[in-house]
Amino acid sequence: MSPEIPRQRTRRLAPALLGAALATGVLAAASAGGTGGDGAAAPGGGAELSDARPAADAAGAGTDDGRPGAPEEARPPAYATRGSAERVPPRWAEATAALARSVEPLEAEPAVRISVAVLDPVTGHTLRYGAGHYETASIVKVNIVAGLLLLAQDEGRPLTAEERRLASDAVRSSDNDATHELWAMIGAEEGLDRLNARFGLGLTRGGEDGHWGLTRTTAADQITVLRAVFDPRSPLARPARAYLERLMGSVAEGQRWGVSAAAAEADGTALKNGWLPRSHTGLWNINSIGRVEVDGREYLMAVLSSGHRTGDAGIERVEAAARAAMDVIRSTGRA
């Protein structure tokens, strides 16, 4: 679970924050029995593609402050169901090897694992590298707020002023106290799992005993989280999606690292990052998810990682992986 980072221009974790994050991670991991997923899967694992094409947007009822429209049926969105007949564009099939060649050197240290997923919402093609589960740290805050919005939508109401305050603090400032309250509001780990079934997440499980930062997930599932925010076929109505998008587009200045490195400019980027030192290894999980705009085209990207000696080293590798993925996509002509 990541501590709140003050607004600052540096893209690196300040020394004082390292101690605060370490204390948070020690308590969380110790309470969870130190059974988190460092080393849960072998490094690498290769890259793969899938093809799931989004539908056109439909108008959502409500206002632009997160006010929901009519409740949706409790079933996963269409994009979360992958058929066996999916076709992979030849150029993107070639890109899998290129992405592996770029990311594998970033896993040179024995404990380091990295998983990357990038979705082109226009074509519906997803480029992936790596496998296995990772502890979310604070990227789960997007998932939690999305769940809160879905619950409010079910009740046919907008978020209350207090809910909006907590959601803003959790996403924009990565405030842990606000997240604790939101976690309880959605029903903790069991509530998150129920909501995620509706969002179409099949491999994510909420952290037990109040440790939301130890929620376990995959890069592919984090793309599904992002689709809940940015895809027109999301169970969330358009105003709710727009509200969460605005939160992700205005995170505290010192937290704008990560997948944003794949974009030439920060404009158009909406993201959430997470950082977590593990007490039983002393190594760091560094994660980043979001939407980036490159050459006038938007992509959804998730980079998850673990096993870093320091938080700064993890940030550097995550950003390098994000840049590598976009370089590969550019070189393949976006299939």
C-alpha cells in the first residue's frame, strides 16, 4: 500500500518517503503472513496478443460529476469475453519477439519480474509480455473507486460529497486513509471480488484482512480495469467514467511517472501508480497503469513489476518497459 506522496517535481521517490513506504509495506506484509507474490512466477514468460474489438459509444444518462445512469445487468462486459477464434495481426505477432528482446534485459536481476500489456482501443489488439500475479499496491485505488461508482449507479444516485472527497484523495493524492474508508464502503475484499466479476476481471483477488494493497492481479486484468474507465462498453455509464478519468488525469505532480514515459508529452495521460516494499524480501513492487496518447492515438497500458532493490530502480525499469512497448508498436505500424 503506497503512502501519500506530496506534490513535487521530481519523478523519483524522495528519501523520506522511502522510509514511510517501507514502514507501510512491513506492516502490511507482516500482517498478511509474508505470503505475497514475490517470485510467484518465473521471470519473462514471453509476449502474446489478443484481439477484442470495442463497440461504438452509447450515450449515458446523468451529469458530468459522476452521476450514474440506469443500473447495468450484473454480467461481465462483452470485451471481457475472449473467443477461441481471435485473430492476431501478423505484424503484431512479430512484435511479441521484439517486445521480449526489449524487456528481458530489464529482468536481469534474479528477483525482478515485469509484465506489460498495451491495448489499442481502435483496433482492439493487445500486446503482452510476461505472466503471473503481482500485488497491486496503490493501483487498486482505481479499481476501488470504479467499484464505488458502480454501486452508486446500481442505487440510481450520484456519489455523495464525502464519497467524492474520498475518491479524489485516494486517486489523485494516493491517500491511504481515504482508501481504507472506501474499501469498507465497497465491502472489502469480498465486495471487490463481486464487483470485479461484473467488470470482467477473472484473475484479481482482493487483499485479505483489510490489506487492499496486497490485492493480487495480472497485467491483463489491469487492462480490463482501464477499460472499465475508458471503454464505452464498460458497465459504468459515461458520466461515471468521465469522473474517474478526470481523477486519473490530475494526480499529484510527484506521481506522474510510470506509463507516462511512453508518451511524448504528459498531456492526455491519465494514470495511477503503486509502490510497495515487501518486508520478507526487502524488495519493491512498482506498478503503473493508465491511458497514454502517442502520435495522436490513445493506448491503455499496464506495467506491473516486483523484485526491485529500490523504488527508484523499479520506476526506471517500469518506464523503460513502457517506452519499449510503444517503440515496438510504432515499429510495427500499429497493425
